[in-house]
Amino acid sequence: MAVLSIDMGGTKTTAALVDNNFRLLKKQKILTLGKKSRKIVLENLSELIRTYPRVSFHKIAVGFAGILDFDKGRIAYSPHITSLNGFAFKKYLNNKFKKPVFLDNDVNCFVAAEHYFGCAKKFRHVIGLTIGTGIGGGIIVNNKIYRGRSSAGEIGHTIIEPTGPECDCGQRGCLETFVSGPAFARQYWQKTGKKKTPLEIEKESFDKKSVAYAIIRNAAKNLGLVLSNLVKAFDPEIIVLGGSVSRTKTLFPLLKKEVENNLKPLFKPPLILPTALDENAPLLGAAYLARKSKRFG
Ligand SMILES: [Zn+2]
């Protein structure tokens, strides 16, 4: 029987039934309404779940954009769905829908999917990053997600400039304040006084003399610094990048070069590849982890 898989992001929530062969059925997307009250967010999500007949699934798997207390099934902190901070989400869903619930961080689900189905299939040690509105990270060591006490993999909050811009996490100068869609838009505005979307900045960055190119080059430098430090700590075979910013074509070659330079001459650079599964990765990963996991209730 299928797993009802839900990818709950800051802006959008996607759901699908994932069958035994990991095919996605009846995929639907709604707005998360993350800045609304807890009641509205939960009612909105419940409506989505109720569109799937109860008999069509036997488990609910949720990949959630935020830091979780994994053992307790509680949301510790989400910068985008703030009304659920501190909420016992797993217990709530379990009580409401009377099905076993698996709850994990969305980027752990992303990296699990890439590891099981995607471009990291052949490897034992994998780091996954999704770069969009912010940066999420997931780490696989010896074919298992490394969770630390609970919040391991929060690579976007690596501080690279202690006096840098304020971050949603309460600190300053985190990586994601330099490398993310909003960070690109902010830097462009600071340098030119003009507003451009991250997509427009990407287009402009093909011109190597442009302001946009300078911003992307700087992003590659900062991201390359953090990734090469991670390689020294974890020595992964592959780093997989997902999220809208990772599709920035000018970023990839610059980033690879940066990582290689930072690892010379002693350390071996890992493969750095874009996601093979794109936006389906968190849905597939949540379903896969839910099937494997004994942590239900
Ligand atoms: Zn931060």
C-alpha cells in the first residue's frame, strides 16, 4: 500500500501517494501559508490530506522545512513556518488521521532520495544541499543519515562573516545570507540600486563583466569555502546540490574550481553534481525513510 508523502516547505506544500515501486501518484501542490496562525496552517494541511481517501495509504511521511527534535517528533524551529515552532507535529497528525506518521527534515529526505534513487546511488558518504530561499543540508555517513543530537546538517547557518547581514536564525553572516535567492537580490540592489529577481540575476551573470556575475562569483567563493571545509570534516564521495539557486549555470564551474583550489594538494575533491530528482526528491525520500523507519506513533 502507498505512503502519503508530504513535502512541507516555507512557501509551498506538495503531497503525493508513493506506491511500493516508488512511483508518485496524485501529486498536488498548495500554498503552505507559513506566516499564518497555527490553526490556519494545520487546517490548510488537513484539507490537503483529506483529499486522499483514507484507504489509499497506510502511513504519512512528512519532510518539513525546519529544525526538528527528531526523537520527539516536534518542530524545534522553522524560520518560514513560525507558528509551528515548538509544536508536537507528529503526535498531532497521528491523533488526527489515525495513521503512523514519519517526520523528518526536508533536506534529510532530499539527500536520502538522492542516495537511494538519484545521483548519489553508488556512494556511502554523501552531503546534500538545497539552495533556494535559504540553504538546507543533509549528511549521509556510511549509508546512514547523520543527525548529531538532532539538528546536524544545518550547513546554511555556518557563519562565514561574524559582522555580516542578520540571519533568520538570530546570528549574523551565515552562509545563506550570502548564497541564496534573496541574498542575490539584496546584493544586487545594494550594488546597483536596482531590483532584480534571482532568475534575472542568473541571466545577467552570463556576461562576465556584469554586477550579477560578480555576485555569483562571490557566492561560489563563499559556498566553496564552506564545502571544502565540510570535505575536510566528512570526506564525502559526492556533494549533491538541489533547489532553485543550484540551477544557476554560472555558479557550478566556479564552485567546482573553488572547492578544488581549497583542497589542494592534500585532499581529494568529491564529485559535485546537481540533483537527479529535482523537486520530487523530498517526497521520494520521505516515503523511503518512512518505509525503512521503525519510529512511528
Ligand atoms: Zn543563520
